[in-house]
Amino acid sequence: MAELQGKVAFVTGAARGQGRAHAVRLAREGADILAIDICADVAAMDYPNATQAELSETAQLVEAQGRKVVALTADIRDLAGLQQAFDEGMASLGRVDIVIANAGLVRLTEGGDPDAVWRTIVDTNLTGTWNTISVALPTLRAQGPGGNIVIISSTAGLKPTAGFGIGALAYTSTKTGLVGLMKQLAASLAPESIRVNSVHPTGVKSGMTMNEAMGKLVAQAMAGESTSISAMQNAMPIDILEPEDIADAIAFLVSDQAKWITGVALPVDAGFCVR
């Protein structure tokens, strides 16, 4: 029997990239899935968000694992709307055992209104992550001891990369803030055997990295220009990871193999942080 049989995982940013990989991997391990994504572009960003069609594809991939899925659109910045989506999912799935706070964004290039860029990134990456956890936490706690929360941060939460771009400043600030949120929750929820950890990927193939804006930055860096990604190189001989590489770490953290692991900021970074 799959280890997560009978459990439910709540995954944000589930329409593509890491979020999809986490949803499918946990479904393969036996979990039913509540998959949430905004499925709409955000004005302050310089790359497109996922679509409703991509969220539907994630649902089909979960169902192909033989698991139940509820796939809904919600903006994690909107606490009331997110709560409504979560409650709708619970009406069908009945419980939540695992929270994967994955949704996040960044502005890759210069431009845009700096105040709007800053607020959008902070509201999404930091406040939106807290919103994700806060809508699920009462149900998670009420079920009795046990449960898992995994926050998807970034290597930027452990190791800054120099640059004055407002997108990079806000991104690093929020991803670092997530470590504090994780540790505070881990300490507070440990008596209830609810484990809280964060994962810190290096570059991963996703909508955030495989887009026109990032392509321009890569081309500039290869031409010798200094860009926000010029110093972003892994120690191990790989340029970018697959979403499934991060999903492997998630599957471990929510498994019984990691039953005494909490409060840990886990790099999955091909050595980026020690380079």
C-alpha cells in the first residue's frame, strides 16, 4: 500500500512546474489532492502565469494515478477567496494532512512600478504563504496529532545574490522571511506532532524560468553582460533541475522516513549554496 494512502495534500501553484510535480508525486504515493492555482496573469510580473487548461491537465495527471482531485482557482493573496476554495475542497475530500505552500512569483527584469513590484511579491510569496497555511491549519490541528507543512522557499532564502533590482530584493526578502515563518511554526506545532520544514531549490524548469524574460537574461549573461542571473551557477555539473527533483524531496519530508525532521531548511540546490 502506498505510504500516503487515505491522506489529502493541499498544493498551491499546482497548475504547472513544481506545484504540478508535487501534486502528481504525492498522488503516486497514495494521497488525494486539493490543487489550487491563480490561473491568471499578475500585472507586476514580466512572464505569464499558468492557465486553467494547465490546471485541468494537472487534475488529469493526478487522476491517472488513481487518486481523487479537486482543482480550483484562487489567488493566495486573497484570504477570503482562498478560504472559500479550501472549504470547497474539504467538502469533497474531507480532511487535510499535508500542506505544500508552493505558489510564488518574482519579477525577473527591470521595469514596472517599483512599489507595485515590491508589494506584489511580498503579498504573494510571504503573506500568501501564510494565508495558505492559515486556511488549512485549523482543520489540520483538529484532526488530532500529526501532519506536515512544507514551505517552498528558494536558495535565495539561504544565500543572497548581489543586485539592486527591486524584484530580486523583494524575492530574497520574502524567501528569507519564509525561513523564519517555518521555524516559528515548527517550534509552535511540534507538541502536536505537526512537522514544518522548508525546501530551497536552485533553478528549476518551470513557468518562472522557462519564459521570454528569463531567456533574455540568459542570452545577456552568455554574452558577458552582468545580469541578475550571472552569478547563479550550481557547484555540481547541472544548469537547472527538473520539478520532479524537488518533488522527490517533498515526498521524503512528508513520509514516515522523516518523522522526526522538523524546523529544517533543506537545500535541493546541486551545491549552489556551498559554491
